[in-house]
Amino acid sequence: MKKLKVVVYHVGARDKYSIANYFADKQMLHALITDYWFKLSRFMLFGRIREKANRRFSESLQDDRVYSYPFVKIIKNLWNRSQNLSADQIWILHDKAFTSFALQKMKKLKPDVLYGYTNASLEVLEYYKNHKNVLKIHNQIDPGLIYYEIKRELNLLFPELEKTAETISLEFIERIKKEWELADCIIVNSEYSKKSLSKYVSQDKVIEILPLIYDRKKKFKTFKREYSDRLNVGFVGNISVIKGFNKFIDVAKNLNSEMNFIAVGTFLLNDTIMEETKSYITYTGHLTIQGMQDIYKTIDVLVFPTYCDGFGMVQLEAMDNGIPVLASRYCGEVVIDNYNGNIIETADDIINVLSVLNNDRYLLQKYSENAFETINNFSQEKFELRFNLILEKYLS
């Protein structure tokens, strides 16, 4: 295959810039176009602001290949976010501004392949609609419209836990649908996302599954965790109903006399819930990168009971630390039942598995070793094999 000129474009630090880094490693990255890109030596930033900025940069990407917002555009975007607008209105404003910025750069770059993401691609895809020599790849980061439907249903089911979910506007929905129509190739990161998305995408569209890349930091040949008398059970992610935190509450309420329960992430439930549960759940709030590294040394088992997720990178982060995962089936296929964790559905399922692991530390250790090995399934080499098949299919 010839060396392609690939332009990756997205808002935020999608998948920790793994796609851009992959193409850069293969000497195919023509450009990364993004909104914020902070090389910290250029900025005097402190505390939480510095930590957020640190996530919007990748040392392995060359600056001359990255196009990002100038300072004036950053200020304008922050001002838009301060206005009294709904979440999807803010997204649409930001994403329209981003695609306009991205297009200005792309027209000069003459790419062979465009790799964009949900809700920040429409204007780009419209412009390149008739450019048959440009492959337009669209990465759908979540399972699609079903995510918003499930979120709404959960809000009605558990009104005491979370504030009323905003109704997603028709404009927002239409943007997403048009992106699907215009893309040459739709990529999702899990079988669950493919099944969910298939209900909304025209039958002539092929949806490709491409699991995430995970850049393993630890190179140990063997791995063994030490356990204290009381297991530390963790939840990592936005603390919300759609992430299944209601199940975590029920589990902690039942098992807190035997185990410790730790919740890491931004708290999105009603304020009263934290007050009611803080006696048996430790809330850490959002943590820095170093803070997350420390918490993964503490957690013995991760619970990921999501109702709807495109993949769930947290599963890989946990397993990279030898932490077994108890996950629902509504996310990326990382957990292999009774091997590196368990597939769970209800709070009772979680209680039963945790009780078994608490009493059988040999089994817990075995799960841990298997979890650590599982990360090899998401290496760059495995990703390359899968992705090359997709490229050959669409470029032939």
C-alpha cells in the first residue's frame, strides 16, 4: 500500500490522540487538526487548568503537523460556553466553528484520507462529497441515537437520582445522521455500537468495528498484585445514571461492611445523593493523571455497569494495572466472562461476583493476571492488522 496522506481532525483529545499517533508512527500523518493544543512550555498555567491543558497535547506528535485554534478563537469558544445555552446548542456552535476552521486547513493539504469523529465532521464531509479520490472515514464515538434514548428512559426511571435530561434538538440529530450518510466508511469501536447503530443507518452503509489502541506503559513479564483484608472496589468515570452508578450505590450499600467502595469522577447526580451515600462510598472527584495512577494502585476490582457506552477505555486502563473488571455487555468487548472479570447485568450480579472474589483470593489473582495479559489484544500491532484490512477494502 502506498504512503497515504492522512488528515485526522477532531475536537478534544479523542482516544488520547491514539489515531493521530498511529498514522504518525506509520509516516502517514499529513496533519492533525484539533481545537485546543497546549504545549505547556508556552503557557503559565497552574492547578486544575494546567492539568486539563496537559491532556490536550501529545509529545509524540510533531508540532508542525498539528493545526489548532489561535488564542483569539479559544477565547471566543470559551465565551460561547459561558452563555445560557443547552448542551447540544453549545456542541453545535463549537463543532460548526471547528469544521469551518478544519476546512480552511484541509483545502491546502490535499489529503488522501480524512479521519473525523461524531458531530464535528458534517461540513467537511459535505465539502468533500464529490471528491472520489478522498476516502472519508467517520468514527462514531458512541452507539448513536440510542444513547440519548436510553439516557432519557433512565431519567424517567430514576428521577430521584439525576436532574431532568435535556431533550436533544432535531438539529443535533440531523447533523449526526447526515454525517453517517456522507461518510465512505463508518467506524465504531465495539460490536455493541455496531448493533445499536445499524438500526439507524441505511442498509447500504457498512459499519466497521475497530477497537481502540491501548499504548501499554508497563513492560513486566510477570505481574502480581497484593491484597489487603478488605477489597477496594472502584468506579471510574462520570458519576451518572447512564454509567450505571445506581447499581454501584446498591452494591456498596449491601457490602460496605466487608469492602471499601471508591468512586472517581465528576459527580453528575443530584447533590443529595452524595450526602446520602458518603458514609459507605468515598468520592474523590476528578483526579489528575498522577492521581489516577495512584488510584489504580489502590483499586482491586473495577465495576463498569454502564447502560450504554461506545467502548469504555477505563476497562483497558484498569486491566493495564492488573485490575479485573465487572462490566455490562453494553460497551466494548474487553471482559471475557470468568477469565479477566465478569459480565454483569444487575446489582445482585455484582454482589455475587464480589463475594466470590472476596472469599477466593486465588481466583482474584488469576483474574488479575489474565486482565494484565488482555491488554495485548489492543496493541498497535493488532490495531494495524484490523485497520489495514479496512483501508484495503475501501481503497481498492
